[in-house]
Amino acid sequence: MAHKLAMPPPPQAGGAGGIQGSKISLISKSEIRYEGILYSINPDENTVALRNVRMFGTEGRKDGPQIPPGDQLYEFIIFRGSDIKDLTVYDVAPAPEKQMMAQDPAVVNAWPQPPQS
């Protein structure tokens, strides 16, 4: 189930709230779609960082010449928030396991590595 967001939600302190580690589809103002795993939202710099990112091109979203999809996998891409047209959250990452939290009070939060697609 996908959740549509006009802009990224307000992050909790130091991160992306409950969606960090989730699969994200992002469309830039240039109408280019990217998919990756949400790494961070930085409200001070107004940026959104994705990891394991693929670029899918314009896919017919704009008039004129289209930008084809790329075949490269990017380790990280940092996007300027003001240049994001649409952001959709897919496959929300599971909440951190409480069992691990109970085992070590020094751990504030943890995100398991999502399965690679």
C-alpha cells in the first residue's frame, strides 16, 4: 500500500521519523522518477537522501524529448527538497524490534537492513 505525500513529512529530531529505511518513489520537478531507500531527511539543509537508488527517467510525464531510464545503481543521491515534485512511501520499514531495545539501554533506535531488491 502506498502513501502519497506532497512533500516529505516533518522529521523527528535527527532523522526521517517512522519512514526511515522505507522504499521511496520520488519525482523531481524535472519529471524524473527515482526509487530508493530513505536514508535521511535534513530539515536544516532542506534535503532528502536516498540510498540504493535507480533512475527511471521521465516515463512520458513531460512534453517533448523524454529522459530514458538509467541502468546504474547509485549508492546515495541527495535531493534538494525544493526540487521534489512528489514523494511516495512504499513498503514502510518495520519498526525497530523492541526485544533488541530491551537488551541494551544504550541503543536509542535501530533500523534493520532492508532486503535488497
